Amino acid sequence: MRTDLVLLAIAIAGVSLSAPLIAATAAPALAVAFWRNAMAVGALTPFALFRHRAELLGMGRRALLLAVAAGALLAVHFAVWLPSLHMTSVASSTALVTTTPIWTTLLLCLRGHRPPALVWAGTALAFLGVVILTGVDLSLSPRALAGDALALAGGMAAAGYVLLGAEVRRTVGTLAYTYVCYATTTVLLLVTCLVSGSALGGYSGGTWLKLAVLTVCAQLLGHSLINRVVKGLGPSVTSTAILLETPGAALIAAVWLGQMPSAAAYPALAVIMAGLALVIMADRTRKPQVETGV
């Protein structure tokens, strides 16, 4: 478990670079989402086809369909959340999209699992930390409400993505699952970009470099390591830890972009860490049980 926690910390650091990099990248948000997945698929293809071909071909029909479904949910997460940032306040969008662990826990309950009280308490405490950092700035304008709804849908989609990933990873290796998932996300985001008219090219060299860095840090080291550790840590711990992306992005933006975080950033980080600690404690003290099973 200790190794998984270290890898999870690296993954959170990777995804925390996402928002600052996207903010500094002169390309449409949906195009950024497409290229980070497409470049990741390109980087993984040699390994998938030559070193893991047998595993890919040996994926059962059920595992393959679940991996495709996870990729579809990841595409939905990107496609609805990124536009919401331009429709509602960043604070509201961030707070609503990070409801992922709440939906994860609720989905586990619907599937017949009974998460310990510590999981509920830790999830609520961690989310409170996000609210402390971002605030809640809900507007009653139709556009802002639509943006809030999109951000909330993004959080729900991310919960399904984590749960399906945990299920597939029970029998499928990280690279095979990740390859199928990212390939699905890439195809669906390509269609979305073409339909929406998002420009997929004509960028400067600096923009392409930032897209490459985003792919390596946020996608290959971020989401891919999340896919790696979700098997051992389970969806509850993994989805709760993703809340650390919010203060992580704020601290990175302070160092890189000179955007100093508010005074609430540091106590918010402490509250999120306390909530995550409760979820991990519940996971380690409860009786061993299978947490997934679609």
C-alpha cells in the first residue's frame, strides 16, 4: 500500500499541473483535451502493440467493454467540465467537479456496498477543504447555472471513470486498460472537436511544447498512475485523493505563473489531507472485502 500511496502522490502532482498548463496554452480547451489523450496514445502504442499485444488480444469481452465505457466517461468528463469554466465562475466549477468522491461513495452504495462511516466523514471533510479554498459563488443567471450543471456532470462522469477503472484493473494490466481507455477518449474527443469547430492545429511551437508537457505530466504520469493504483487503493481512496489537485494546482500556479494562492489555501490543504487520512484509515481498518464488482 505504501508504494501505491507514493505513486498516487506523483499522480496528483501530475494532474495538478493540468489547470496551470491549460491556462498558459493558447489552444481551445477541447482541443487541449484531445491532444493530451492523442499524444498519450501515440506514446503508449509501441509498448501496447509489441510488449503487451498478447494482453490486449486476451482482454475478455466484458473487460474490453468496461474499458471502452471508462474511456467514454473520461471523454464526457473533459467535454463538459472544460466548457463550464467559461460559463460559470472558476470557483463554482472547481467545487462542483470535485464532488467526484461523493458520487463514488453513492455509486458504491447503489451497488450494495456499505462504506464505513469514516469514509463518509473523510469524504465530506475533504470536500469541505475544497469549498474553503474555492468558495461557493453560485449565480442565478441561466448561463452560469448551465455551467454549474456541466461541472457537476463532470464530477459524476469522473466517479464512473474511477469505478469502472477499478473493476477492469482487477483482471487487466495497467497499460492494456489505459491504452483502450485513452484510445476511446481520443476518438470521442476528436468527434467533439470536429462538431464544435475547435481548431486542432495552427499552433505555435511553444503551444505544442506545452501540450507535450501536459501529456507527459497530467496524462502519462497523472491519469495513468491513477489507473495503476486504483486496483490496490480502491475507488474511495483514489477519488478522494484527487481532491488534492485543487490546492496542488493553486500552489503550482503560484510558483510558475506568479498567481499567489489565497490565505485559505494552506488550511484548505490541511483539511483535505485530514479527510483523505480518514478515508485511508477506514480502508485499512475495515475487514477485507471486494469493493468493486459491476
